[in-house]
Amino acid sequence: MSTDQRTAVAIIGSGNIGTDLMIKIQRLSDTLEVVLVAGIDPLSDGLARARRLGISTTHEGLKGIVEHERFSDIAIVFDATSAAAHKATAATLQAAGKKLVDLTPAAIGPFVVPAVNLDEHLDAININMVTCGGQATIPVVASISRVVPVRYAEIVASISSMSAGPGTRANIDEFTETTSRAIETVGGAEHGKAIIILNPADPPVIMRDTVLCLIDDHDEAHRDQLIESITTMISTVAAYVPGYRLKQEIQISPIPPDAPVRTLTNGAPATHKVTVFLEVEGAAHYLPAYAGNLDIMTSAALRAGEELAR
């Protein structure tokens, strides 16, 4: 613990996500204190910014954390590196009794989406924050599955190419696999699919997410319940991601008997589809406001870290 009783944390990864998370914790949290930022590039902008904020840094990665003079004080480590690197990080730090908040798609620990299931995993030593697309869309899938069975859920996350760093690009396959699994295990869909689009448009486009759910057992009473459940969930997420919002009116429509989309349910009945269009504007703590994909990940990790500390 630090002298002001905030919980001491470290961040491993000095790229876009790690740097934005560091700035968020410093500006917004009265629960956490960043005492160390670790990277592998001594010239990275993230390490330079940390030093300007008076935070200790190391360019020796995991080794630099373990050997740091305050290692024993650190209670939580946020990993903002890559899925492959997290495996070694987790093995070392879990053995040392550190809690991990994993912002990679490694998915060693349980999937956590704060608005949906954070309370269920506060005792876990390693929690996984799924992906940016997962954090944006799984709350909506969960809000629907709480009202009616979701036979199939498909999400499309479109982000600016400018907001996708080398770590994100190296983990595209893991993104789709991890998000698809989390749509099922956290969102409650029987079958899930995730697609990510890196849009090279200039000027850069803001993060947009589309959620399509195929449902059954729909009537007018369920329609009102669905809309209320979805809008309530969007407000819950917006409480810790202020730029998270509904982009268009929620669409609930019948599926024609001969529609090809019916085959996506693998034979399970589906009579209606629910389509939700979302937009995520970033807080521009590090990257510009179009990088909502960065902001929703770091905002969710901050919320999770604060609850673990409490």
C-alpha cells in the first residue's frame, strides 16, 4: 500500500493501452496509485510520459517489475502487452501473489465485463477484460438474454486503423476467438460470432459497434422488457465509459420463415432479430476521441481494478 492508503499497482506495457490506463488512474482514481510502468522500449512515449508524471519506469519488462524495489508493495498488475506475453507474465506474478487485470486476449482468467459480471470474480487472481469489441457489445447481448433466449449473437466492431497499435494488430485472431467465446459465456448467447474491422478512413472514424441477436418467444410484452433492459444496460456502461451511447433506435423485427439468417441458429428456433447500433467516443486522455476502442478497455480495466482493490 502507498502512504495515502491507495492501492499500489503496476502496468506492464507502455503502448497505447498501457499509457492511456496510466493517465486514467492518475487523473480519475482515488483508490489506485501507479507506482511502476514497465515496457521493453526505453525510448517509448509511454515510459517518457510516466517519468514526467513522477512514476518509476523500467524497460526490462516483467524482469524489471519483479526486481523493482517496490515489488512487494504492488497488489495489482495491469497487463497491456500481448496474449503471448501474458502467459509468462501470469505464471510469474500469480506465483508471487499478485492480482492481474489482463487487457490482452489471452483469456487465462475468467472473462470480466464490469457491467455484467464483475461481482462474480472479485476473488479471482487473474481476470481477463475480453476485448474492446467485447466490452462494448457483450453488455447488450447480456441485457437481451436476461429477457429472452438468444439463439445466436453476432457483433461487428469497427475501429479506426489509427487507433490500432501493433499489439492490437498482432492479436486479431485472438480478438475474434476471445470475443466469440465471451459472447456465449458472459453474454449468454447459445452461439456467438465476432468480427473486427480496422477502418483506414482519413479523417479517422469513431468506434462503432453493431449487435445482432436472433431470439425466440417474442411478444409485445417482451418488446417493452427488451428495450428497457437494453437501455438500462447502456446507462450502466456509460457510468464508467462516458462516451458509450446508443447511436440509433433499437430495432426488433420478425424473421421471415425463408430468411437465410435462420440457419445461423444451428436448428434452434428464432422468430425475431434484435439489432442495436452503438458508438463509443473516447475521453481523449492519450489518443484522440475517435479511439473509443482504447477508452472502453482502459475504462473497464480501471473499474475492475478499483473494485478488486476495495
